[in-house]
Amino acid sequence: MAFDALKVKNDIVKWIRDWFEINGKGCKGVVGISGGKDSTAMLLRMLEEGMPVDIIIFCDTGLEFDEMYKHIDKLEEYIAQKIAF
């Protein structure tokens, strides 16, 4: 059976939408990101889908490369939203 990326994406979007529907419209959207490609893609997809993203958290290990901080800065600028450390 071949991997169907579109089906997986649609299933994940549906799961997140259903979660917010079940837990209430006033529920806060808190998104944790590592700064890697997967969590960045998830955050951007949630924003593109119009899902609530009220707080974005980046857990700084103190061992990040300078490029990671530059990526977080660019991401904040792109989405026009502050990312909490």
C-alpha cells in the first residue's frame, strides 16, 4: 500500500478541527514547535486552514544553533505573530 500524503494531511486537519469542535469554540489553540520542518509545516497549515492559534511555544534547549533562532525570527515575521520561548 502506497503512502498517501494528501489523505494523511486531510485526516490530520479533520482531527484538529474535530478536536476544537468537541472541546468548544472558545478553546485556546496552543501550538508547540521545535523549529524543525514538521512542526513549522503543522503551524503554517493550521494558520492556512484558519484554525485558532493563540499561543505558539518554542522550547529553547539552550543548545540551539544560531540558524534556529534566525528561523524562528523569520517565522515570526512571516506569520506576524510572536513565538514564546
